[in-house]
Amino acid sequence: MNNLPEVSPSFDGLTRILYGAIPAKLLLTAIELKVFSRLSEPMSAESLARQIGTHGQNTRLFLDGLAASDLLYKRDGRYSNTPLTHAFLVEGRPTYLGDVLADDAEWMRPALEGLSALVKDGPPPSGRPSHSIPWPQETEIRANEQRAGRAQQAAALVGKLPEFPHMKKLLDLGGGAGLIGLAIVAAHPTMIGVVFDRPEVVKVSRRFIREYDLEDRVTVIGGDYAKDPIGEGYDLVWTSYTLNFHRGNLDPIIRTIHAALNPGGVYVSFAEGLTDERTKPAMMINSMLAVGLTGGDLMFDEGEIAQAMLRVGFRSVYSRAADGPQPYGPAIIDIARK
């Protein structure tokens, strides 16, 4: 008689991965149906179904799935937002990220749906797909991502630098909406700042400068920092997740930053740093998988930016992991001094 095989691991790790795709679909569907915007106060499934015009029984099952995924609370048959969904998924709030998450999902969708073909045949002949959303619209969407914690985190980080009280001029390079630069300037009593990005992007940056009443302290420069002048006389340069587009040409970019800084100036880079033979952090690897599969290798290894900083002439570089959880996985802060 044959004996059953001896099995030491459990296959629950496989089923967790398989069923882990379901909460993502629940989340995106709830954003599409504007569920979280209606559940700031507790509501029954039946009431919600009447409001959004959906099937009563399936709405209840759907909401139960969201509650099982810790995206809603359910008490006495009524559903309401968690602190997470209230903070980031209620439309109209300055930290609303529903559009950001939907944009990310749409950006990844073609590669994931065509994953088998990409693995078999390699990247498409045309290379990485072009950006599908106009840059001004993308900048508007991503603005809330900056003010949903990233800008505040940057200002707190820079504010701890011993040089910060004496700094006079900041450059937020590739700053997009510019809210990180605005937060840093606002944390200082007299600092002035410059947001540098594409000409069509800094038109959006100007609107946020007006919104936060910093027109007398923050200006913009539109251009391509790989070839256009970025200004000079800076005491601080900040970049976050923008050098990736020039990974193959890193030294000239950082040399330009070095030249733009005053003696004693500080350059702070906030970016990923891959480890374990480029297999970790898992969230960072997976979030950029679509880019890699379609022909782009944009992710930095741990220490890669710091080494370039030293090569171009910065006198010292200090690197550490970013504090707290990061939206796209653990990040590395490289602080270079001229």
C-alpha cells in the first residue's frame, strides 16, 4: 500500500498569494463606485445600494469583502470607513488618493494582463509604453500623493539637518506639483525655493504655490534637467523618485546638482535601494514590475546613488533607511555635502 507523502510546509502561502488579488479588486471597485465617499457615517448595505443603484444582496457581500480586507468596519449591520479609508479615499479631501490608486492600477494593467506573452517573447518592439495621461493631469493627480504625507515627511527630515537654520535657497528638482518644496520652504522662516520640472508641469506647480500663499518665496523653472540649466546658488537640493528616468546617465545629472550648490550645500536624494540580488524590498520590486517587463530598468540598487555622489566630488555622503512605512516600500535617504 502506498503511503501518503510527508509534507513539512503548508501551502497556505500559495493560497494567500492567489486570494490576495481579491482585496485589490475590491478596493478599485469601491473607488469606482465612490463607496468610501458615502461611508463617512455608518450605513446599511441596503441604504448604500439604493444610493448608488446597485444590487442589494451583492452590495452586502461586496461590503463584507471590504470589511474582511480591513477597508471598512461593520457593526450591527452598518458599514463605515476605517481611519485609513477615511483619510485617503473620501473625495474632496486634500489627501484623497483614489485617483492615484486607479491610475497606478491602469498603468500596470497591460503588463499584468499580457504577462505570459511578455515572459515568453520579451518587451514589445516599441519598448516601454508612452505615458498615457497628459503630464499636467498626471501632476494634478499626484499632488495629493505629495500632501498625503510625503511632503510633511520631507520637511521633517530636512528640518533636522544641522545646516537647515542657515539655508537660504532650495531647489526641488523634478518636483512635480511642488508640494514637497513648498513644505520645506514653509518650515523655514526665510528660505526661498525653486520648483524645476517640465514646462507643462510647472504650470500646475504655480497653482499650488498660489494656493499655499508662497508666491513671494517660491518660483518655478520649466525645462529638462538632463540638458537645461537648473539655476545656481542653492543651499539645498531635494530629489525624490525622479533620478530613475536617468539611471543610465546618473553621473552627469548629479554633477549638475553638485555645481548648482553653494559650498557647504546639501543634496538629499529620496529613492529606492534594491537588495538581495534585486529581489527585495518585495513591494518595490512588484510595483515596478510592469516597467521592467516592457523594457525599462529604472530601479536603483542600494548604494548606487551614494556612490555616484562621491564620484562627482561630494565630500561626504550619509545614507540611511527612511523612517516609517513608505507607500511603495522601504526607501533610502542619501545626504551628500559639498
